Amino acid sequence: ELPERAKFNTKKNDIIVSRLKGKINFSIILEDDIIVSNGFIVLRPKSYTDALIIFGNLFKNNFYIQHRSLVTGSIMETISDNDFLNIYINNNIDIEKCNKIVRALIILKEELSYN
């Protein structure tokens, strides 16, 4: 019994990025079977290293500029899947720094879990 906008079932290490113009929300998924709305683009990198490279790029101003320039529409400006997949990703990212960020997110998730 999911809402109409709950469209995507994610897997661990997928990356989600908001489609809407404005502040760009994004995250790396830390566990399987998280449902996200169609307000996000779901990226499924081929490897963990690829996930770190993509994730690292999302923090960069260059990504923000590209995302913002590709949104279209009049009421709710969004970026299409095709346009999103054509955004330039810089491979020259500090992988270890991105890995530290992900490990910190895992620690936060574990500390905040009520299981």
C-alpha cells in the first residue's frame, strides 16, 4: 500500500538525487529495499568505487551548475533522466575522503537506529 509517488526500490550503494530545481538533495543508500519517490533519480553504479566517485561529485559546485542548467518546466522545474545521465562526472575525486564520509554516515545510521 504505497503512495503513487513511491516508485523506486533501491539497493545498497545506489545513489539518489533530487530532480527538482533548487537545493539539491542527495544520498547514498546504506541498505537494501529502501523505497524512494519519483522525485529522485536513482543511480546504480557498477562498483563501490564508482559510487564513491559519483557521490563525491554531488558535493561539487560544478555538479550544481550542470543540474540547475538542465532543469525544465514551468510549475515544478525538473531534470529528465536523459539529461541527468549526460552530466559530466569528474573521475579525479579523493576516493578516500568520500569513503570516510560514507563510513561516517554508516556510524550515524547505526547510532540512530532504534533496533
